Amino acid sequence: MNIVIWGCRGSITSPGPSTIRYGGESTCIEVRTGAGDVIIIDAGSGIRKLGRQLLKEQSVTKINLLLTHSHWDHLAGFPFFQPAYFSRYSFALCGGSDAQTSVLKYLMHQMDPPYFPVNFTELKARFESGCCCNNGLCEKSLQYADRSMRCESIPLNHPNGGVGFKFSDSSGSFVFLTDNEIRYSHPGGMPRDAYVGFCRNAGLLIHDAQFEESEYKKTRGWGHSTFQDALDLALDAGVQRLGLFHHDPDRTDDELDRLVDWCRNYVRQKGSSLECFACVEGMKLSV
Ligand SMILES: [Zn+2]
Ligand SMILES: [Zn+2]
């Protein structure tokens, strides 16, 4: 499978000279199956540019849209996602518990007047509910993907809840866990061991790493992990590659460079071959 990162900034978009290298767009990930089917995870601001790209591909009309949760940095790009305005597109929507109604509601409510000039009901695309992604195998989540791709989900440790996803095919697995606070128990979240099991031997894990240990003294309970938490999870799970994600909006490019160096040194000291990097807007990865 091929993966493109269209947005990796956490909490709010952060354009500007100090974030230009890692990028300021908020969460949006594109996954293409081996057969070329399209899966989009989250509709943060990064989805706007992905939409422009998809319009150029006449053959793509069916899109799986999976949402981790309803916070604005994961939703606010949707009204600017141009394929939603064309009748040739169909979307299979998936998300957390009650997804049958609530994912659609998340998307609708943010376009209610007076928040946005176009109402959701004016969109021309077709929206179908997929499954409620509770804990386990999401049988119907990838309605528009061939059966060689499997999708599993796990509840996140995050305020207001959410879900993480694992995609597996014959070449390996990709786990996406953003907005997940490993060291804290939020209602509906899972114990650390469950995340270790979920990530076991993944070829690629992209995980929330918003805070440094020194910052976490203040931010504990906010729903995000530290760099060390993400590393320890990847190491314990035997992951091959770890992408650090949900960069703090105040984190400069130079600070991220320093933190990635720190992470690589940490991995070396543990004697592991884990490959660790910070996600970059526009980055292309394959599993
Ligand atoms: Zn977020
Ligand atoms: Zn969130």
C-alpha cells in the first residue's frame, strides 16, 4: 500500500516560516491499496489539497473516508474538499462508535449556518455510512476497497474518544494512532498493552508525539503522547518504522530536528533497529 501525508500538524494549522519544512496543515492521510482504491483518514486542512489532486484523476469516484474523531483539527478541511461538491463521487463514511449517524452529523454540523456559507445538503456527492468502528475488525469500513485490504480499529485514549486504524495486506501493516495518550486513561480508552498488541510487528506505525517530557508535566490529560511514549510503544511492539505525528503547533522545524535526533539516539541506546522519523507534509511512504 502507498501512503501520502497531506497534513501532520496537531491541534490547529500553523503556517509560517518556522514550520515550513514539516508543514502546517492539520491531519489528513491518503492510503492507496494495491488495487488503487482510495482511503482517506481524517479531514483536517490537508484534505483541501488532496481534493484538488483527486479531481485530476478521472478514474477515482469511490472514496473511503475514515474519521478518527470529531475535533476540529481533523474535520475543518472537509467543507473545502472539492470532490464533495460533484455528483460523480461516492463516499463511504466510517468512524467511531455511533458512526452510522454521528460521522455524518460531525460533517453536517460544521457546515450549519452561520458557520459556513454552503449547507451540507447542497453537496452533490453521495454519502453512505460504512460501519461503526468499534474495537475489532471493521468488516464494512472499506466499502470501496478490494477485499485484499483489511481494516481493524481500536478506541483511542483521548478526550471525547476516537478510533485508531490498522490496514493490512499481503505486504504488511500500517497502524495510524493519532490523538492517543498512552500514559493516561480517558473514558473509553484502552490499557497500554492493548496498543502494544494492536501495533505488533507493524511495518509502519504513525503515532501521536506532540509533547516533550518537560512539557507533559503541564499537558498530562490533554489526550496526546510524548516522544518517549511513542518510541517505547514502537519498541515494545517490534514495529519496523515509526513516524512521529500531530506536531505541536508551536513546534518549530529546528526543534523537531533536535527531537528526532534525540529519538534516534534513544533507539540506538536500546540497541534496536527501529527507524524513526518525524512526518512531513507531502511525504510518500509505502508498506
Ligand atoms: Zn488532533
Ligand atoms: Zn483530538
